[in-house]
Amino acid sequence: MKFNKPLYYCCECKKVVDTVEKLLFVEENTNKGFCSEECIEEFYFPLMSYFESLDKKIRKALGIVSENIRQDFDDKNLVDEVLRFPSEIFKVRNELGEEFSTYIRHFEKYSAIVICTIYQSQVSFVFFKTITSSRDYLLEFRVSNDVQKNQQKIPENETADFSEEDFNFMQLLENKKSKLLADLLTKRKDDDISFEDFSLYESCYQDCLE
């Protein structure tokens, strides 16, 4: 052993490891590594608590502390469905380069929301998840400085004209699009257009509908 040997350690428990390959990472553009999933959860627990507290404040302000809608959002299959087939994706980045992604999936009677981090193009850690049928609550997640191409943000000057009926129709349309996409992915061949390139053809969507 030598004192001048490269040092790698867990950002939570400070356990020293032999190589960087023994560390787990959940954020891009950062040197924060962890020795175990338990340490990851301990390190980010305050941020999870922050999102939960913010959720309660917003719901209280909007008068929707409790919504009488589907209550099994802890179901891993539903979370996976939101992450695999989102209707909207928002990204928010701070001045330190740290980034949070918000995935929204519209269903027929409600929308599901997941806030997470992305590492090497994969969802690496989920900070917050919820469901809502409130348009006003959903709008709280449509604020970002970096929006994905497939995101369908409502312009601020059009918000007042966006009725509850329009919102419900948008949810129904997005739900049908997601079902068609899922069906398409199960039937596609190896030489078809890759899923990652689907967004390049979004300009054809309206012509296809017509």
C-alpha cells in the first residue's frame, strides 16, 4: 500500500474502494460516487423529503390535498411505464451542471409524474412520484430551462384559453398515442427505425392524422 495511490471513496459513508469501477453513480457531470444503493438512498433522502414537502405545499395551496383517484402508484410496473413511454419530458439544470428530469405520462383519467436523475442515458434514481387529475397542479411541473423535443408545453399566453375539457382531451389523445407506440415497439423489426430516432419524424405526425 502507498500513500500516493489514487483514492476513491463513497460520498456518503466515506468507505475507501480500490477502483472507481466499485463506485455507483446516479448523476452525469459529477464526481459523486457511492459504495452501495443504501448509501445512495441515505445521501439523497433530504432531497426526496424536499420534493415531498413541496408537493404538500402546492396541493394545499390548490385545495387538492387528497385526490380521489388511483392509489397504487407505488406499483413498480406503473412507474416503469411512465419512464418508458412518457408523454412529456422536462429537464432542469442548475449553475453547477446538476440536472433533474421530470417524466409525465397522461392516462385517460389522470397523469402520472416522476422526478429522477439520468446517468448514461438511463434513469438512475427516482426522487419523487405522484399522480394527479388537476390541470393546475400539473402545470407546476412545466417550468424548465431545458425541454425535450417531444415535450408539449402550453405557451404561457395560451394558458387562460386551455379549458378543463381541452386538458381531458389531451390526456385521452396522449393515452392513445402511448398505446399505439407500445404496440409499434412490440411489432417493429430489427431493420426498422430505432426508437431513439422517433422524435426526428414528429413533424409528420399531423399529416399522418389527417
